[in-house]
Amino acid sequence: MLPFQLTILLFFLSEIESVVGAVHILDIALHPDFIQNTEAVFNYFVAGEAATMRKTRPVYSHKGTYGHALVIGGAHGKWGAALLASRACLRSGAGLVTAHVGAEGAPFLHNTMPELMVHHDKSNSHFTTLPDLSEYDAICVGPGIGQSEETVRALKLLIQEAKIPLVLDADALNILADNPTWLAFLPKDSILTPHPGEFSRLAGSKLSHFESIEKQREISQKNGIYILLKGAHSSLSFPDGRVLINSTGNPGMASAGMGDSLTGIITGLLASQYSPLEAAALAMFVHGRAGDLALKNHSVESLIASDLIENIGNAFESLSHVK
Amino acid sequence: MLPFQLTILLFFLSEIESVVGAVHILDIALHPDFIQNTEAVFNYFVAGEAATMRKTRPVYSHKGTYGHALVIGGAHGKWGAALLASRACLRSGAGLVTAHVGAEGAPFLHNTMPELMVHHDKSNSHFTTLPDLSEYDAICVGPGIGQSEETVRALKLLIQEAKIPLVLDADALNILADNPTWLAFLPKDSILTPHPGEFSRLAGSKLSHFESIEKQREISQKNGIYILLKGAHSSLSFPDGRVLINSTGNPGMASAGMGDSLTGIITGLLASQYSPLEAAALAMFVHGRAGDLALKNHSVESLIASDLIENIGNAFESLSHVK
Amino acid sequence: MLPFQLTILLFFLSEIESVVGAVHILDIALHPDFIQNTEAVFNYFVAGEAATMRKTRPVYSHKGTYGHALVIGGAHGKWGAALLASRACLRSGAGLVTAHVGAEGAPFLHNTMPELMVHHDKSNSHFTTLPDLSEYDAICVGPGIGQSEETVRALKLLIQEAKIPLVLDADALNILADNPTWLAFLPKDSILTPHPGEFSRLAGSKLSHFESIEKQREISQKNGIYILLKGAHSSLSFPDGRVLINSTGNPGMASAGMGDSLTGIITGLLASQYSPLEAAALAMFVHGRAGDLALKNHSVESLIASDLIENIGNAFESLSHVK
Amino acid sequence: MLPFQLTILLFFLSEIESVVGAVHILDIALHPDFIQNTEAVFNYFVAGEAATMRKTRPVYSHKGTYGHALVIGGAHGKWGAALLASRACLRSGAGLVTAHVGAEGAPFLHNTMPELMVHHDKSNSHFTTLPDLSEYDAICVGPGIGQSEETVRALKLLIQEAKIPLVLDADALNILADNPTWLAFLPKDSILTPHPGEFSRLAGSKLSHFESIEKQREISQKNGIYILLKGAHSSLSFPDGRVLINSTGNPGMASAGMGDSLTGIITGLLASQYSPLEAAALAMFVHGRAGDLALKNHSVESLIASDLIENIGNAFESLSHVK
């Protein structure tokens, strides 16, 4: 983690992309203690820090050790979102994953990932009812769920009932934006993963990249939540006001389902005993790294979310070799 | 792009295949200015030109930058055509892809490509109704749609309503051939991708290869559209009368679904901000190159469209190394 | 093709496996003319001969050149047989493949191979009605069809109506065994692919391997058909009494669906303009070779039919390097 | 197989993991005869012993030689368990595999593994009726079946009717735990594969690892069955009181469906003429080895059961190179 004195936040702002070339960080021999002890607001999150966060698995651990994750996603026409999030979740360390979907979507999950369990919503087509939450160690909601009235009600109930941090993405964020008072009721340490469009709706107005990051910090601090603002350099704001800027990823990831995958990775890490801070930060890094590694066999045009998911293991492994 | 003075159109005509061996183009040191400034009607489209057309992705682009493509395809018994076109489209740079299919076909798309969104036609079995076209940046229609009366009407409506160039293939072309007056109503710069049989129907009579190319130019110019006549050396005619002859591809591509894949690639490029000229030309090249690269792990007998689609990324990447 | 003077039929008989070690064929410098001109009944079919049979694809060929194959297979609980045969067929050179199945089975084909077209039987669960046969250049029937009364009638009708050689396998052979008079009505040059159990039923009694081969020749000659008796050393008998003994394959191929794959390969070659003799012989070789090549990434225990099918291209390619 | 004098059971007990480092076995030059003739209760099961157990396939074997396996698994929401067990079974040498599932689950099996045959239970959603058992050479039951009243009755009937050893896993074990008197009625040499939680229920109380192994031996001896207690070092107890401790596997295998895969491997070996002792021991080793080999392209976080299954062949092959 490099405090931002070493680089400059400016370099990561989309507004000035056209005038900034590639950024290289030179070692100017600052004393390590100085770096560690400097309470920087902005830190550049690099492989070394991600590697430190990654946990070793004890030999005698078992699938219970790594928790049971619940993925609430999908709706008529958008079932794939639930699958991508579930698959990424299982590929990121969860011991068990259950997808909660409308009955129409259940076969697509069964057909494409036998390791998943599937829980049927009472609705055929979308998210309207809650499963028994007590069985789960991590919960994400949002990819592909749409914004029907019943789904809005179900999401409200989920926020009320959840006793653990939630991961909220996509339409869950759009619903939040329509109901901004709910933010204050989110379980402490919940993680929100908006893309810039979703964040604008959350923030209530279209902001510059620089303004967005300030607003992001403000919402995080006010509500005690993590916000991962996705983009070329994703920024992750903590409840204490600090911000990590991500160092991985590429423009080939501007493709359907990439966000669903990130949601799944965070949830998989949460299920397997990572703290919300660690889960959000490590997932952000691993997601981008997986996208970078997937490019080896693809091009920026051809890269799709499934390619990234199949490289999650390689991305984790790449951290084994960081000095 | 080599003007055809350098090779000879004759060499690429199927009628004389038996008497022409492999064609090698020798550099006779024509001055580059001469080549560039010569207004050749026929040009041989090679890797260097394709590489020039390929766009770099800006770092701060996102999935909205690359557009939302609509694929209208499939009918009872032929749903795979919609999948192949959609998959090729997403593998060719579209940010989002929605497949519009009869309800019977929706599960097959959900089961095989979670990155897709699926929009249901009111008919269970075939294309009869239009989705809201305003959401889409590129639209293709035709693979596997059949020629039922309702589909004919829906296609007519699509041609009337579309405000952007359409990509028309397969049964959409057969319907056009039955309704030749519609040609004049196609959105400007639409792209038609007939194989020789479909082109004969469009042209109204069976023609020699040479006559076909002349007729192809004529229809393009008269209607302000691009026509990509598929074959061993595909020819792409422009509204201004020029013709590109393709330099990639192999006889292993004489297999089901290869045309659907091409349609998808063109549409993916259109969605991601390529002009119709660029989309048609680059897709033609990349499609053949992907087929050539796929052959490395297959034989001319075993090659199938899915193999080609999985090599689209390699085909794009191969353009990175063109000097 | 080595006439059997060079090896000895005995070596290939299962009865004496325990006393025969590995067979190596030494070159004793027989004059090639002698070998070629010797009218041997039994010939050992090796890579050189298979390579000679393989056809080059002309540059200007297209998917029509390689024909449209019809695969009639599958029934309730056994739909995979139709898929394996269809997939092997498309991987073996057919330009188009249509699978004719009960409606219950159609989704499984659509979900797993988008390149296929699917034609629905009037029955939901099994083969009872014929599609229009005039559209097809090659037809196989049998894998997984069961032996219901309606299927027996449909098979009889198929044999009556077919104007081209049929490929018959599995339950089609069991039905033939129950109706031995039908043998005489098979289209000339049809190809039967029994395993030893099916052949015993066809022959009307359990025979030794040696007796089987004699009986196989007799049935072939009497009915003007090819019989490919599957086994460790498959034997292919011609209508003129000659027999080829296959040189490829391994015990890992003793697994579900391997026969369905062979049926598909034969049909793919027939569709793409191979004669029945060439299609049966080359398919026999390629099938075993594909199984051998698939073993490189598997073990005899783990090998499954899908692995073999994915190596059909490698098997064909291996013939490019035969001197 | 190393008698446990050479290592120490203690080293493999989870209770003391924190104080034991990596265990290396030094060769102290005990005479081989001493090792072989020592009647050790505990033996460490290593590659050399596994390699000795593995059978060579005779050239003239065929799919009948390797038997027909029946997999009874899956229920509403948990159909993937049936697929994983069936797939592992076919990848472990069974000639034919039939999955017996509720009708709701049948499509998922057909869609994902065409080599399988599927038999429908009379219930749509779970296991309630028996197929004709006489057709099968090996039977496993349990993965994902749930514990509904009807399933309990069906399992009881299966235990009564089966004339061959059964493989029982997952919910079949939970049902056994609720009905401990049934243990005595299990077919001789049946194989139970509990994880520690399931074993605790079977044993009637939560036990330390050391106590579990003692209890495991006791139940095996009393009921004439094999028990494979899964964990970091799986232990396999024989009816005669001996115990094998497994030497393969890794913490990445703490993931959904890994147990289902093991059940399938045992059943595949049983079908293909391995004795229950050999099937249980070799499957235990191969399962862990396949998991170890799968890690080469994955990380402990990303490893899923399907990865392991795709490495079963590599695991078997690794035994070819053991001296």
C-alpha cells in the first residue's frame, strides 16, 4: 500500500486521462517507517499489500470453515447475472454457495454449475421473498434483479433482517438511490459496488471523477459502509475515510457481467472469514488481476466475464510469488 | 489494402480455381504514394489495413462506451443460430448484448452464455414482434429466423423503424429476395452478408462469380448499402462502388453457423463505435483469421463455428503484431 | 493396407489374447507390387491407407459441398446418444447436421451444440415419425432409440423410404435382429456398426470371434452391405467379401457413447461426399486414432466419449503427416 | 503402504495440528520383509500401494467388462450433487452410468453429460422409488437426496433389496444416523463416506479426531463395512479393523461437491471390477491426487469439484510412473 504522497490522486482521475501518460512510480528511498506510519487518506493498493491480506488455509480446515454464501440475483431475461456472481463466489473461496432466484432461473444455474445449490423464490420471475438468512455467512444482492415493486419491498426486508454486512450491487444500488434514507439502515460494514452511473444516482447528481471520490468518502463515513466505485482505477472508501486506489484491470473489462463477477468475489471472501475491509480490497485487486491474466488468451474486444472468472485462481496464485 | 492492379480480380474467381494455383503477391516496388492514391475499384484487404482500422481502447472507457447490441435470431429448431451470433457479438467488443428470441429459445441462450441478456418475443417459436429499438446501438437480424408470414411482417416493421444501419443475414436476406422493393428502404449503410445461394436469390438469377461481383457493386451503389458476399475470397462492396477482397479464411469454414458468427462480429464492432465500413471490413478479416487460427487445434473436417468464435480474441490480437 | 499374409488374422482374435503378446509387423521386403496386387481377403488398415482415402477440400467449396446429415437417435432417458452422434458428425465434416428427436430431447441438443438444427418427432419421447428424407445427404439411425413398437414401425418405414445408404447402430441393429428379413431390404451399401453383443443377436447365435468374422463376411456379401464389427480390433466387411482389420483404438474406449461417436463420424464422412467404403473405413480408423490421442490427457479409466470427439480433428490432422 | 510404526498416528490428528509441522518420513532402513509382515493396524497409504492396486485393462475388454453403475442422488435445489457423482463415476472407469433422479433433475444431467443415461423417479423432486436393481454392478446413494419421509423409506427399501455392496454418502448417512439399527442390515462390504459432521451424527456424539478413528474402527468391525472418514488425512477403516490413512489432498478441497466426487469415484471402481477394499482405498488416493493436480491451474480459493473431476485421469496416470 503506497500512501498517495508517493503518487498523486490526480493521475488517476478520468478527467485528465488525455493529458497524463503512463504513470510509473519511482522509488525515492523514503524510509519504510515513514511510509507505514504516514496516515495517508489515499493509498495505491498494489500486489504486495494484497498478498499480505491473503490468508493461508490451515490443513485441517473443511468446507464449513469457509462458510455458506447466499447470492440473490437475476430476474426474467437477466438470469446470467446470478450465475456469474455465484460462480465467481465459489471460485473465490466460499465453502458452499446457494443462489436464491425465481423458479424460471433455477435451471440455468443447475445446468451450468453443479457445485451450486439453488433456492427458489416464491416468484417465478424475480426476487420477492427472503430465504432463512440465519444459514448464511455472507450475502450479496443485486445483479440482474430489476426494480419491480415487489423486489424493492424484498430488498427493504433484507436490509432490515440481515445481521451481517451485505454486498449490494447493480439494481440493489439503483433501488437504494431511489430510497436514500435506507442507506442509514444498512448493516454496518456493508459493501456497495457502484459503477459511475450507479454512483451518480446514489450521489443524487452527476459528478466529476474528483467530486465522486469526495462524495464516496462522505457516504462511507456517514453510513459506516465500504464503497467500491468501479472504473479504470477503482476506488474503495472505508468507513474511517481512507481510500484505496486499485492498481489492476484493463479496458477489456468494459463488458457485460464484469461487475457481477466482482460482487461474487467479495462475497466469496466474506464467506471464508475475511473481514469486510479485506474482502473488498482483496476482491478489487484479484478481480482486476484476473482480468489482466485473462487477456493473455484474449483481446480487449473478446474478453468476457467468464474468462475473468476462470482466471480467479491464477490471480490468487500470482500473490504467492509477490516478495 | 492493395489496389487490384497488384493482383488480379481473376485470380479470386471460383470459376477458374482449377487452373489457378496459389497466388503470391510480389513486391514490384511501386511507390507507396502511387498505391495509396490510385483509386482502385478492387482492393485486396490484408492484415496491415485491418490493423490500421482496429481502434485502441481508452483507459477510462466503460461498458457503456462499447454499446448495446441487439441480436434478432433463431426460430423453432434453429435456436443455435441466435446463440452463435450473440456469442460472436459479445466476443467482438460489444459492451452489452441482448438476444431477442421466441420464448422457446430463451433457455438455450441463458444456459450457454450468462453474459447475455434475453428479450422474449411475444411468439413462443419465432420472430414476430419488435423490442424497443431505441435502447440499442447496433442491430442484426436473420440467423435462423425462418420465413413465416409473421416474421416477414416483423422484418418489414424493423426496416421501417430502425434509425441505425442494420446487419441482415440468412433468412432476412431470403425475405428481402422475395420483397426486392424493400432494398430501397433499408437504413443507409446497412450491411448484407449473403452466401452465394442467398445472393443469387437477391440478384434474381444464378450468376457466375464474376457476374455476382458486378451485381453486388450495382446493388450496393443503388441502395447505399454494404454487401459482404461470403465465399473462399469474400468480397465486400461499398455504397461508393469500391470492393474489398478478403485475404483470410479456409475451407474448414464450410460448416454450419460460420455465417451467424460473422454477423455477430460485424454487430459487435458496430456497437462499439466502428463505422459500418470499418465494422464490415474488419469483421470480414477477423472472421477469416479466427477460422485460420482455430485450425491449429482442429482439421478442416472438424472445425465448427464455436471453435472460430473462441479464436476471435486471438484474431484481434494477431493484428497487434502487424508492422 | 497390408494384406493379411503379412500379419495373421489369428493374432487379432480375442480368443487367443492371453497367449499372444504385442504384434509387431516386420518389413520382410516384399515387393510393393506384390502387396498391392495380392487379392487378400483380410487387410490390416493402417495410417498410410487412411491418409490416402482422406480428401483435400477445394478452396471454393462451401457448406453445401459437404452435405446435410440427419441423425435419428435418442429416447426418454437416453438423449445423450443423439447428441454424441450429432456432435461427432459435425466434427467429421458434414456441412449441416439436423438431429431428429422427440420433443423432450430437443432442448438438450440446443443447449449443448448451437451448430445443430433440431427436428422434432411427433412423439415427445421417442422415434415414431420420419422427417422429409429428401433434404439429407446422409442418414444414421439407432443410438439410444429404444425398441418400442412405434419405433420399430418408424425404422421399417425409414428402410423402405431411404434412397441413400443408411448407417444403422445400436437399437436399430437390435430391431433388425428381431426382424432378420429386413436385412435384404436395406439400401445398397448401408453400413451396420454392431458391437459383439449386437452382432450375436444379428447372427442369431453367440459365436466365437473367428466365427463372427466369417458370419460378418457372409451377411455383408449376401445383403450388399458394410458391417463394422466393433472391438479391440474392429473388422469391417465389404459387400465383395473383403475385410479390413483396424489398427487404432485402446481399452479406454470401453465406455458409454463411444459407439454413438463412431456412427456420427461415418455419417459426417458420408454427408461430405465420401463413398460408403471410404466413410466406413476412414471413420473406423479416425475413431480409434481420436481415442488414442485423447488418452494423452486422460487415462483408460477416465476417458469418455466427449474426449474422443474433441480429438477427431487431431486424428484427421495426424493423417497429414503420414508419408 | 507404510505401517504406522514408521510414522505416528498422532501426527495425523487434527487436534494437534498447531504443534506439528510438516511430516517427513525418513527411511531408517527397516527390512522390507519386516514392513510387509508387520500386522499394523494403521497404515499410511501412499502412491506405491495405490499403483499396485490399479488394474491393467485387457485389450479385448469392452464396456460390459466395466459394469453399469447406478447413482441415486439429487433433490429439489441440489441436483448438481447427482451430476458430480455421476460424472466422477464415469471418469473413474464405469462402462455405463445411469443416474436415478426426480424428473425435475433429469434435464440437468442430460444437458451436462451426454454419456449418462437417466432414470426418472416417480417423484418429480426427490428420491422415492427404486429402479430395477438387477441391472447394476455398483450402486451409490446419498448426494443431495435430502431427508424427506419418502426418501427415508426409499433408502430403507434400497438397503433391503440390494444384493451388492452399497456406497452411502451425505444425506444417506444422515438418515442412517437417525436410524442406527439399519447399520446391521447394510449389504456386507458396503462403503460409508462421512465427513466429520456426518460421522458425529453416525457415532451419536461429537468426538475428538482420535476418538472418531477408534469409533470408526468399531463400527466397521461390528457391521462388516468400510468407513471412509473424510478430512485432511482421510482414514479408511476395514471390516477387519485395519485402517488406512490417506496421503493425498489439500485444503483447496474444502469446497462444495468434493464429497460427491469421491462417492462417484468409488462407485466407478466398484462397477469396473474392483473389490470394495480396493475401490475405497484407490478412490481415496485418486480423489486427493486429482485435487492436488487440479491445483496446478487453480488456487486453494478457486478450486471447485469440477476441476478435481477433470483431473481424475491425470491422477490415475500419475500411478503409471510410480516405481
